Amino acid sequence: MNDDWPRDPNPFSAACPSRIIFDHIADKWTMLTLCTLAMKPIRFNELKREVEGISQKMLSQTLKKLERDGLITRQAFPTVPVTVEYAITPLGQTLSCVAANIAAWTTNHIAEVLAAQERYDRQNLDGPAFQGIK
Amino acid sequence: MNDDWPRDPNPFSAACPSRIIFDHIADKWTMLTLCTLAMKPIRFNELKREVEGISQKMLSQTLKKLERDGLITRQAFPTVPVTVEYAITPLGQTLSCVAANIAAWTTNHIAEVLAAQERYDRQNLDGPAFQGIK
DNA sequence: CAGGATCCTTTACGATACTG
DNA sequence: CAGTATCGTAAAGGATCCTG
């Protein structure tokens, strides 16, 4: 049915460096945090409020990782008490754009996915149900 | 349709449906498996060989999830022993293209990221060191 | 060949308490 | 305010054995 349109080799092959970064950004909070920072520079606790549901530990951890990767910057001001502002870098911006593509895909296709899930679940309620010795 | 989109607000906000799918595809194997399937239809064990490092359990689990989401199809042939072929769907193709963007981003920017990491690590070896708390 | 069922280890993550 | 340190739980993931 659907023919093989000639594609490049798997962009995520295990040896490939893609994996290194992908494994790295594909956790629960990284993209969310990055995209929040893409909107405007913001302080730690403010950010914690924006990124709903994140714990202080995960935020701190995520920010450190992002900073290390050069995707965001951290700037501390010697006020009392101290103020720290996080901001996205140009490099980080480019990644956040890619992340936006994923979000866009989801927005455009979520209906299809949900429909497929329902279809699948319906079939696996009638099917395995009567076979089901448990 | 839905072009209430890529304006300002965070595309990954916790409430947003983006998260539902993103959390879902952002694990260690989903994208890799999908992209491998995007190249050509393929059988289970063959796939297991292609997706280097994946365990039988994770492959099985990942495939089931992808099928449920309507991103791939599973077709069993009554040969002896049984043959099962997995193939990507048109919907899955569109997602694998997005995934390819991530891979492309990595390829294009990995040097910058690695450089940033080195810079960061160097500073945090000299930095905290001479403050000598340790 | 294509998986399911189990066990076990490792990791992620949250909650809490404390510090400059 | 902006974190660090520690602990405990839950989930992810790998290894192994088993089956139609």
C-alpha cells in the first residue's frame, strides 16, 4: 500500500549523535522549561510558578543541564536577597523552535491519534475479553 | 482550523494537549523505532536488530503503543512460524518527519552544545575549586 | 519467529528540611 | 530569593525464562 519513498537512513540510529541530545532533552521538563524561557527572561521562583507542576528540585536540575548545554544563561544580581535571572540563548531559541514543531504536530493530529486509540481499545475489549482467562 | 497556535504562549504548557503526546513519544525508544519503520516495513526480530540496544520487552511495548496511536500497523501472516510485519502509517510518516527535524537540529548544533558543555565544565572545575570549600 | 510473564536493578521524581 | 542535601517511592528498563 504505501510505497517506500526513498528516505535517508534513520536519523536516530544508536551510534548517531542525535541520540545523545535526544535522550537528553526528552524528559518530562526540559522542553517545557526551555519553551517557557523562550518567551522572556525570568527568575527562578517565577519560573517555578510558570512551569506548572515542576518541583524545585527538577527545575534546578533542568536549568543546570540547559545552562551546561549552552541553551540558556544564568545571571545573578547581588541584590538582597539575591536575584537570579534565566534567559534563553540564540542557540536555545533554535531548539525551542523545533520543539514548537512537535507541539504543532500534536495540535494538528491529536484528534487522529485519539480516534486511533479508541478504535484500538474497542477492538481489544471484544477480542482478548472472551479469550481472557486470568 | 487551529491556528490559535504558534503565537506567544508556551506550546508545552502543562494543561495543553501537546504534553499528552509529548510525554508519550519522548521516551528512549519511540522515536527511534518509528524512524526505523519509516524507512521500510519490517518484521519484529529484524526490527530488534535494527534498533540497536533495544530489549525485546521495550520493543514489544513500544510497538504496541505506536500501533494504538495509529502511527504504525501490525500485520500477521499465518506462516509457520508466524511472520509479523510492522509498517508506518501516513500519520506516522508525518510524525517521523518532525522527529527528523530534531535529529537535524542535533546534527547542526551538536558542536556548539559540546563546546558549551566543555566551557561549563572547565569553569566548574576551576571555579568552585579555588573558593575551596571542598 | 513473535512475543508474554517475572524478577530485579536503576533511574526519575517528589516531599521535606535546611542554607547563604 | 535561590537554591542544596537527603530520603523514600514509583516508574522505567534490562535479563531471563517460557510458549504457540
